[in-house]
Amino acid sequence: MSQAKLTVGLHSDTKQLIHIQNAARGLACNCICPKCNSQLVAKKGAKTTHHFAHHSTEECEGSWETALHLYAKQLLMNAQEVTIPQILIKRTRRADVLIQDAQVYKFEGLILEKSYTHFQPDASITEPHQLFVEFAVTHFSEPEKIVKLKDYGVSTIEVDLSKTPFELSQSELDQYILHDAPREWLHSVKLGIELERIRAKEKEDAEKAAIEETIRAQKAKDKHAEEMATQFLAFQKIWKTPYKPPEEVFPKWWNPIQTLKNNRIYIGTYQPSSPFLFEVEPRVWQAAIVDAFILKRIREGQYKHSTRHFNADIIFHWLLDRKLLPSLFSVYYDADHILDYANSFGHFGDGPYADTQNFLIHLERQKLIWEDNKGNYRLSKFHHALNKYASRYPSKP
């Protein structure tokens, strides 16, 4: 911003700041510098931008900034209107809230440079509502002053005139100062009220949501308890239901008990923790597993292929498919909380899935199978102990 292009001077007689556009040519302008009070000459030639210059002294530093600041306050007093910026609540995780658009604020009463406790705004609008106006040319409001303004509780705007072009005509300069220059709220009473309202609403919504969540959780808890009670009754019914005889479960052409008759590997040495949660007695489902997953593989020569394997999941679903387990466990076989709930009323053991896993461990100890590092089981090299049983009774499980 050139110091040589001063376009506002202070008229010596009227003590009013005038634009170069309205000044007489030369010394007839009768103006002085608002900064140093030196006599000015109005240069209104055809070659350069019209401006004031110091007549007998060098141009003083900061004359344009001082003149602009004083001119803005005088203009505000005369115009009785100013554009105030929009009031916007900016939020990071939610949409911004527009409280009020930018608008032209017309007023009737204004006092310049009125002193208040600890601060002095450039302009104090009194009617219809109190509003402070600050014009920033070289110095902007510091944080300490902003805190004092907020404590005082009066809405305050600051108009940024630091980049005002000196080439503007009087009408353009007036328009820029009053309406077009950047401006912001240093403090907004309406914004504070709206923030309090939003915070209160968010708190109310949070409390309402917490209550609804509590109700939802209680309903879920009640529903869960009802489901648990239903499952407990189902467990209790299964527990008290007598075992089915093998002929009701297996096809006539396949009887694993007969297959394993007189077997040296005594299947019955493993005692499950939940025997009554199976449809058949333990030696029946244990014999069925041995015949389907060991003897059948021996008959078909599958032990020669290392890729053939089985695990607890595979066997458990096989037991479900063959009706050796109640259909209840097709959904709840791995739901430990069901058994935990049921066991709080009576001992139902670890459940059939755990019994299936433990039976595989039992067979591994008998050296019929071995477990790899992925939890899968394969036939061991000792499977030949069952060769004679594998060939006698063909099975198709």
C-alpha cells in the first residue's frame, strides 16, 4: 500500500475527513494530514491517480492507515448502517448450523471511542441493539481484548480494512468499508445463546438415547433370559429322555456296535461329561465315529492319502446329520453361555461338542489317529490293529 497515495484528508475548517474526489485542486483543498497535521496539497492531474501529498514536508509513515481508520468511523456515524457477518456454528463431525445470514444492520444511535472498563471500541452502536464495531487496518484485536469483550457481554464485529485499495472512488470506498470488506464476529450474544440451546438439546437427546438404550438393553436381557429359560427346558427334556436303541438310528445294513464287537480297542473307556445330551448311549455314537472315520478309511485305502483329515467340527456336524444329536445343537453347539445358564440350574456337563473333541483326544491316546499343527486328525501308523474289523462289515455312513 503506497504511502504517497493518500486519498483521504482532514478538512481544516469542517474537521471532517474528505475524499480526494471532493477536494479542490492544489492548496485550495484546505486539508491537513490526519497523522502529522501537516498541510496537504490535492494533486488532481491527468497522469497519476488523484491523491493528497504533503506540501512542505516529506510524506509521513502511516498517514494512509490513520486516515482510513478515522474515515471508517466517520463514515459509520454518517451512514447509520453496516453489514454484519453471518452467524455460523462450525462443527467437525456434524453439519454446520447457520443461525443468521449476513445482513445490513441499520441503527440510530452511535458513540465513537467510548471508554468502557478495560477496553475502548472504535464505535458503540446503542439503538436498536447494542453492538460494538472495530476497524482493523494494521492492528487486529488481541485475545486479551476479545476475552474482555465476551465478559462484558456485548456483540462485537471486526471489519478488516488491511487490504483496502487506495485507488477506489469515494462511493466504492464507502461500499467497501460498510459492506464488502471481510468481517467477523469477535463475540456474538446470539451465537452464545444458540450454542447453549444446542448443547442443552444434545444433552437432552443423549439422556433420551441413554434411557432408550437402557430400555432396549433390558428388553434384550429379558428376551435373552426367556431364550435361556426355553433352552434350559429343552436341555432338561433331552436329559430326561431315554436313549434311542441303535436300530432306530442306524440303517438295518449298518450297525457299528456289531462292527466293533470284541474289539481290542475298548471304546467304552471314554466317559463323556454330557452323556444324556446325545440321542444314543455313549458307546453307540463313539462306535459310529470309529467306524465312519477310521474303519471306512481303512477299507477304502484313504489312509494312504495324507490330505484326508477330519476334526471336531466335521464330526460334530456328522453326528447332527445322522440324528445322533438333538437338532437343538445345530444352532447352539458352540454357544457356551447356553450351557453355562443351564448348568446354573443343574449339571449338564461341558456339552456334546466338548465331548466330541475329548473323544478325538481319547482316540489319539489309543494311537489310532494323530493331530497335526492345524488341529486336524489323520490315521496313525497303528491303524492296522483294526484291519480285521474294517473288512468284515462294510459301512456306508
